Amino acid sequence: MQIEPNDLWLFAKIADAGSFSKAGELLGLPKSTISRRISNLEKQLGERLLQRTTRQLNLTEFGLRLLQHGRQVSEEIEAAMALAQHRQIQPSGVLRISMPNDFANLFLAPLLAEFSDTYPAIALEIDLSARRVDLLSESFDLAIRMGDLPDDATLTAKRLHLQTWGLYASPQYLAKRGTPEHPEDLLKHDALSLLAGNREAPAWQLNKGEQQWLGMPPIRIKANSPELLVKLATQHQGIVAAPDSYASISVPNQELVRVLPEWCLPQTTAWLVFPGRRLMPTKTRVFIDFLDVHLKAFA
């Protein structure tokens, strides 16, 4: 025997309302549907629950004993609905996020703090490891990933931020080695280059309108951290290709200046990636909405 809990809930609602018609009005269900479901419940249980006449509705002895169970089911359903409504109003729980170390430290730290203040019932668990985590098998709610994304039907991606890139160096380095006036002049300088996943340093592609230059100065240091390369540039180690949002921190105090400011490197996209499911947890949705609103200022 398998009893549908919703039918027990419906039975309790009918008993409390005193009639099928009143219960139907309260629940938004046709009287015929209610009658059919109660009849099916009585067949499953093998006993009558209600004595129905044209004027009144009475519970049988068995119906009276079953009513307490129906009311317990009703209370549990209402408690679950109240919990869901509360979470909609006050999102809560642990939000597990994977993101690049540099992007978190140099760009997102103030926003993460503001989000935590805005939603104190959400505990942030942030993974900054360089590896690309498996969101589903490792139970991450979402990840921030840079650049091109592989096709994955199990995940959904939302563009978070478009990073512009430029060349930067310290005034002391340029005073010693000279300031490039054309991309070809870069070949006489030391490069601080970002290390790709294949341990290679991709060439710099510079664009100015319809003009394009592709090349790479002699590499003095290469690393897989833009943050580290920017810091090395402030220590006069060479010219770095870096996101403007990272390097701009060191521009106002003259630790770095823009090199060949009319030439730009290709932009890269920061993506929010999350499991492609219809029912998104409220904690995840409010985080996505929060970043979407606050990062428009950096667009």
C-alpha cells in the first residue's frame, strides 16, 4: 500500500473546512477533483473516511483517527513552505565558489565583503586553487572562469566582466631602458609574461584601430599569476601585459605607467559558471544578481 501524502493533507483540509465545496474554494481545486482523490484514498485504505449527505459532512470513526495524521502532514507541508519563503526573504546556507586567486584578491575582495555584509546568513566558502574544479562532483555552487570555455551541457555560463589589457612598466625601468614609441621597440626590452597552461608564453598581440602587431620581447620572467607579474613590474623587472583593472592600482602613485597607451591587447571575459538546473538555490541567485549589478560599474 502506498498513500500519497498530499491526499492526507487534502483530507485534513476538507475536514477542517466542513465541506468539499469550501475546501475547493480555499485550495483552488474543482469539487470533482477533491471527491475523486478522497474516493481513491478510501479505496487504498479500505475504509470510509467521510459520511456524505446533501446537507453535511461527517467523519467516520476511522476518519477521526486518521485526521491527526492528515493534520501532521498539513503542518509539515506548511512548515516546508514557510522555510522556503523565509529563504526567499533571507537567503542562507553555505555558498561554495571557485575563482582565480588574482581575480579574487585584486578585483573582487571589496565586493565579497559587501556581499557578506548584505547577506549575513550566507557563509562564503571560496576555493582559490588554480585547478579547474568539477562543480557537480565536488558540490560547488558556482565558479568564476576566465577566457574561452569548453562546451559542457551540464553547466550554464553568464558573462560577468570584460577585462581590457595593456602594457605597463615602472618609471624607473623606462628611465633606464627607454620608453617604447612603437611595438617594434618592445623587442629591445624585457618582458614579464603570463604562462599558459601548456607552459608556453603566448605572443603579445597589440591592436590599434586596423593596425596589428604580433611579437614577444625577450622574456625575463614568466609566471601563471598576473598579480605576481604586476608586482614584479613595480620592482622594475620589465614590461608586463596585464589586465588594466590589476595594473591600475599601481598607476595613481606612479609605481607603474602605461606603455604604448594607444595599443591594446585582446580583451578576456570573466564568466560565472553554475550547474544548469531550473531551480537555482536562492543563495546562488542573489550572489549572481549582486555581482551583475555591482560589476556594471567596471564595464
